[in-house]
Amino acid sequence: MEKLLIDLTRSMKTGTPSERRIAKYLIEHLAELPFETAATLAEKLSLSPMTVGRFLRSLGYRQLSDIREHLREETHITETTPAAPQEAPQTPLSSLMLQQIQAVQAVYDLAGQSVWKTALNNIADSKNVYVASSAEGFGICRYFYTKLLESREHVHYLQRDGATYIALMDEPIEGTLLILMDCGGNLAALQRLAKMAMKAGYKTMLITTRFYEWGPDSADICLTIPLGQNGGHSMLQLVAITEFMLHSLSQKSESSRRDRYRRIGEMQRALNA
């Protein structure tokens, strides 16, 4: 099971776009696999069953039911093995679920702080919002950008190649917000962008689990999430804060965005027709 989690994590970082989508879903919904089939998984992710099947075979499984059987076998072994009096045995699945719970709790605590309200207000009220990531292959930043674009207008994604950074400099300083998402990897390019933006006078917001690598003057607004239980950079915290923030933004001014949601829905239906 450890190998499965490692392989899924590796696929999220280095796989094709389809493989990253499947790996992300499997990691986030590992406990729900007993209720899934390859067909339902393919439908949820808007992929072909053949693509899902090919990915499962790359992990060493013929079909999704093999993973479910693996989970059942591990659960059975855990239940039949006597536990130590002081501490219950922990499986990779239970460890992952515990980390998910801790990630949600950490973001819930953050949402009670004044900096959270300040961050939401700046995202909602800024005329233009730019989003940049330290590791585009991780996928969370682009997901955040896509969902944010559904909630409000004038959202832009800055690719890491540096050329698109020029687009930020074309905007007026007043009313422009730059969101920096530390998604792991090499921070050099993102840190240079942060310094350049702050020097020019743009409002900046940093989302990170490793503030110690940035410094106190790296951004105007900083949402710091505690590190994972293993002490390393954890995508679970980033997923949690992304979902919390997107949900809070949609609730913040839902009435003013109803017409936008309607028009987006009409466009999606037209494109899928």
C-alpha cells in the first residue's frame, strides 16, 4: 500500500494531465474506492475508461476492483492483528486520512484569523487578480485559477517561463493583486517575482507551508499553513486551503455572481453539445 501511495504521488508530479487528474482523485478519495468502478471514475473525470484502465495497469493493477481488494485485505489484517495496549496500529490508509483531517483542521483554524478575512476581501475586491505558482506540474495552482475564474472576472495565470510576468507589469498598481502559491519545488523564480511585484508597489498574497524559506517581507498578506505530520511539504494542506477559499468566496457574494454562473453554464453546455 505504501508503494501505491508513492506511485500516485509521483504521477501527480510527473504524469500526463490525465494521469495527474486520476492520481489526484484516487489520493483524495481513497476511502471511497469501494463504491467506485473504472466507468464511474472515468465519467467523473471526463476521461475514457480506456485511459483509466491504462493508468491502473501502470500501477500494477488490472482493474479498480484489484485496488479495492487490496484495501479490504489490509483492513482485514489490521482488524485481526492484536493491537499494542498503548497505541493502535496505523495503516497507510488511516495515516493518509489522519493527515487529511489535520489539514482541514489547520485551514479551519486559519479561517478564524483576521488575515483570512483580509485575504478574501482582497481577492473579491481587486480589479485584477494574477496567480503564480512555484511548480506548475503540481496542478493545484492551475485548479485554483480555473475555479477562481468561474467565481469572478479578470483572473490571470502567470506561467513560470517568465514571459507572462510582463502582463502583470502592464496593469495599474491600484486594484491589482498577485497571489503566490508555494507548491513545492524550486522557489527562486517565484521569489524573484514576489520581490519585483512588491518593489513596484503591487499588492501580494503568499500561500505557503514553509514561510521560513520566504522571510517576513515576502508578501503583504501571508496565509501560512502548518507542515504535514511527516514534517515535509504536503499537498493536502494546499488542497484544503484551496477548497476552503473557493467555497468562502462563492458564499461571500453569491448574489452578484448568479448571472456569471448562468452565462458560464450556457457556454459549457454549448461547448459540450
